Amino acid sequence: MMAGRKQAVVMDRRAFLSVSALAGGGMALSLTMPGLALGAHHEDTGMLTAYVAIDSSGDVTITAKNPEIGQGVKTSLPMLIAEELDCEWSRVKVVQADFDPSRYQRQRAGGSLAIRFEWLPMRQAGAAARQMLLAAAAEASGLPAGEFSTRDGFVHHAASGRKWSYGELADAAARQPAPDLSRVRLKDPKDFRIIGKPAVGVDSERVLRGEALFGIDTNMPGMLHAVLETPPAHGGRLRSADTSAAKAARGVVAVLKLDGIGGPDAMSDCVAVIATNHWYAEQARKLLKLEWDVSAAQGHSLDAYAKEAARLHDANSGTVLRSDGDATARLAEAAKVVRARYSYPFIAHATLEPQNCTALYTDGALEMWAPTQTPERGVGMIERLLGIPADKQTLHITRIGGGFGRRLFADYMVQAAALAKAMPGKPIQMLWNRAEDTKRDFYRPGGWHSFAAGLDEDGGLIAFTDHFATFGSGGKPDRTAAMQPTHFPAGLVDDLLFTVDVMDTVIPMGPLRAPGSNALAYAFQGFLDEVAEAAGKDLPGLMLELCAEDRMIGEDVNGWGTGWAFRTSRARGVIERVLKDCGWAKRPRGGGRGLGFGFYFSHQGYFAEVADVSVEGENVKVHKVWVAADVGSHIVNPMGAEAQVTGAIIDGLAEAMGQRISFTDGVIEQQNFDTFPLGRISATPDIAISWVITDNAPSGLGEPALPPAIPALTNAIYAASGKRIRELPIQSWS
């Protein structure tokens, strides 16, 4: 669990509104907030802009500026505005914005940041519009504004019984001076009628009807279809290409050789086949005769990495990441020492919608349709690598069929843009197949941990060490392969030592849902379960003991949303709640059935989870998972929140049960879901969620429920069978 000093969301007092009239009647409101502080690691901090429009009929349109990747922000953020606007949610229409930093500034999805940073700005936007409608009613009637109230899209004057619809007042409201956002009056939470009420996703019905919302659905007259043949091993280069047979194949329009530019996060050497439909392109791709230089990946295999990690652990050196007291000396004098090694593999994102982008280049201008989590990254890379100025690029943000961090990268956008530039005037959809999507990912990195813990005669934890073997370059861990020095139990054990060794790799790495945390939770909570048993306790008892004193621990670390201040009282709150919910005191022990516990803090969310598992031979079945969650004072959309937690649990269980990316000489061995299995409906347990409401600012839910699901599962397997899971995935246990 990462920790760090609390970072406040700072709202500059110069935040202001601009108001304009709509053609045909009504008002449009633009909210601009300079200096929305996102922390030291967000150097591109800018202004946040939201748009609200009320037409003469009273209908409200809210523009969703951030990408929708299934996390529900296209619903939850407009709910914040609609609540303070005091309109009818049923009369709100939400539209997706194109990428336009001059209007919207920051547009991205990742890090479970949306609710955390936009809780106040979105509410202020709605409250400001409401205040202007009240002012318009007061001006029209000549009565004091304080005598008016709002509800469900109407302004009411209780004394006279008169009321005006927002549509009737919208023109006049557009002429009112914009209020000072720092002074707008926000609702008392007890008066909320939209926030906290379940709401179906604004796109859900359209998705069920199969409407063309996703990037892969993009279709244009005369559109061509492209596929890419890429090196079989990461870091490979094209030596020679015989493309004659492919060029002569049915439906093929062109075969292009593209040189690698910008590294693995842009474009490797590749050959593109462009045809009149995707099937023709895929069939012609099989006719390519290509020779690759893959020497750069020689020796880079998962088995080789595992052997090197074992050598490093045996050498017991490494660079010191954190050293408190003298852990080595305390281990030497401990009454009991517990040691264990834990490991986890590389895994892929496996988004159901493969990477794709549609691009059209005409007269020096580029237009794109892309399912991207970071549109500004794609536009910037295309400008830098292909020489197309940002102001000559138009990017339509499509709904995303799964991101999980994969679409923080923009390689597929650069590829599509390069093809479009090579064939101007023709819209081209570049689409990866599943095998390409699996072998050209930015993987969650594997890792190896060698733990030791010292206990005194009373079972107290007096020393803790971890030697972490991970990946990076030049002796520095990659951002997604790093462990922060504030990781639990740092700050709670006086004598503690974290060391790290870094191995070089050619395998591209990237953030996966709950970056870092999704692996570290398993290793640390699994080992702490062993420590608790050796101390004659259980894991939640040990956790409560470590968190007994009310403390705030940590300091600023990274920008993934995992480096925030850790409060022990909030940890206790969710631990105690989940133990009560699952009946932990009366839990089964052995005999093929057991409960397992896991806790983690990430993305400012506190989650304690218990899994009920049965084991028969090598077969593992998860019957139920109890979840206790503290994400602050409000759950904006309970329906969406439950979906996020449920999805995270399913993801975590699937990762632990069978997901593994292996490779030999840089060649990825998995090709599809038969060898990289996703969670199945038949394997999905009953999931019971309890919200622990606390007096803290609301935070995000896309990621923090996932990490503790994995140790809850593996610890339950031990409780049921007596077998420790020290290596993932579970399918390889013995």
C-alpha cells in the first residue's frame, strides 16, 4: 500500500464563468478554473473547463470532456453538475467533447482521479448556473432573489405560488453577470436528490442497442482498412521484405513499409497492408515474406529473469530504498524469524476492444477517431514524430472498450496517422487483431520479493525487510515497476529495510489497473499472513495491531494516485467492518473450505476484503467476496460504484487464477484468450459491498478495490488447504 502526504485540490479564487446565449434561445455556461493543483508530478497542470447549456425548452446539455473507458465518468461528473443546478436528471443530455485543450484543458482518464479532482469544480458549475437563474427570476419579477428557490428545473416563489421553468428564464439568465465561484452557495448534502441515487449510465441503452459508440465502430464512406505486421520479438528491426504476393492479393490497395520511430510507445518497424475491408487485409498479411533482426531480444526470457532474480536474492545486496533503525540487527536477535519469497508474472491488459484508430489526412490536416485515455499524448507525439502541427489535428474521442491503462499510450494513434499521411484523402482504419494486441502490449511488469520478519517473544513484529528484484534501465526502476519507500508497513515498524535490484528488459512495461498495487498487495499481504500465523494471530488482527495508534503516515511520491497520506484510523474502519460482515470469528478452518483476508490502500481508497474459497484437489472455487470500502463522504452514483468494485474484484481474481505473459528471446508466447484467460461468469462469486462513509473528500473507485482481492484469495486457499501461494498465477501451483 502506497502512502504519502495529503495533496489538496486547490481552487484558485480567480476561477470564473463566462455566459453566452444559445442560438434559438437559452444560455451556455463556460466554467474556467485556473490553477487546479494536481500535485507535483502533474507538471502539465492546467485549467479545468466544463460546459452547461440550457435551451428554451428547459432541457440541459452537459458536455463530458473526459474519455469514458467504462469507469462511469460520463455519468457521475454530469450528476454533480445536475445536482447543484437542481434540474431533473431525466432532462439532462450528456455529449462527448472532442479533444480541444484550448476549451477544456485537461482531458484524460486514469489514476481514479476524476471524482477526486472534480467533486468541487463540477458542483460549483451547477451552483453558479442555478444562482444565475434565480437572479433572472428576481429581475423579471422585481422581487428579492432571497425569496426564490429551485427544484427539478423550476424556480419557485413560495409566497405567490408562482414558478418559472429554467427554459423560460434561460435567455434572461444568459445576460446575468457570472458569479464569483468562490462564493456560490452549494447544497447541504442532506438535500441531495441526484448525488447518492443510483443512475443508469448515460450510454448504457445505446451500448445495449449496439450503436456505433466505440472506436472500432467508426465507419466512413470509402474507408480503407489496415493491418500491421510487426517484429516477432520486442526490439526487432526489419531486414528485408518481399511484398509482391500481398500486393497482388484480392482487395489490397497498398502495402507500405514503415520505419520505427519514437520507441516502442510510438511505432516499431512494420509492414502495413491496406485493403478495402479488414478480412482482405488480414488474408494478404499472411502472404508477406519478411526477414527480421531480433538479436536485441536474445536472452530476454521469463525463465532467465527468474534465475537472475534468485541470484540477486541469494546475494542479498541491492540498493537501499528505505532504512529505518537497524533491521538486520533486530532480525538477528528476534525470538522468531519468518522468511519467504514471493513472485508474480508479467500480465497483459487484454482490452476487449483491440487497439484501433481511424485517420484521414487531407491538405496538411489530420482528423482522427480514437479510443484514447490521453488524447493530448497522441496529438503531441504525432506533431513531434510526423510533423503534423497540433492545430492541424482534429481528434474525436470515442467511447473506449476497455482501457485499464493500456490506452494511456498512443502507439496505435501514431501508426494510423502515419498511414493516413502516406495515403492522403483516404480514411484509413487501423485495427489490431487479438494476437497483435496481446504480443504488442505494455505489460504489467513481473517482480520477485525476498521477505524477512522478526518477532519478539510476545509475537510482536519488531523487524521487517524486503529485497525487491524488478525491472528498469540504468539501475533505475521503470515507473510501473517501482515500489515506493512508504509502502506498508513502513512507518509502523521501527526497524525496517527495503532494498531493490533492477534488471534490464526489452519487454515494454506500462500501468495496469491499480498500477504497482495490483502486484504488491498480493506479495506483502500474503507474507504478512505468514507472519501473523507465526505470531499466533491472524492477518486482520496483525493489521489492527499495527494500525492501533491513530496516525497519518507517508509523504508525496508519485502521480499514479497511489502516493497519498495513509491514515491508520481509516484502515481500522474498513477492517473492522469486513470482519463483522463476513462473520470472521466463526470462519471455517481447513477441511477444504476457508476465508482469506486482504487489505490495501491505493488511489486514496481504503479496502478490506475477505474471500470464501473451497479447494478440491487442484480446483479452486471462490464462493463469495465481502468488501468494505472507504472512499470518503459520498458515493456519487451507487450503481456505477458497485459496478466498479465488482469489476475490479473479477479482474483481480482472474489475474491471480490464470493470467501470465511468458516469453523467450523477447517473443511473447500467448496469442489469445485460450492462453490468457479472462474472468468467466461461471467463476464470478457473490460480491457483497459495504460503504464505510467517513468525513473525507470523495475519491475514485476505478482501481483501489482490485489489489486486496488477490491476497484475500491466496490467503483463503491457504486457510482451506494448507498450501501457500507464493507464485502467481495459481494455475501453476503444486
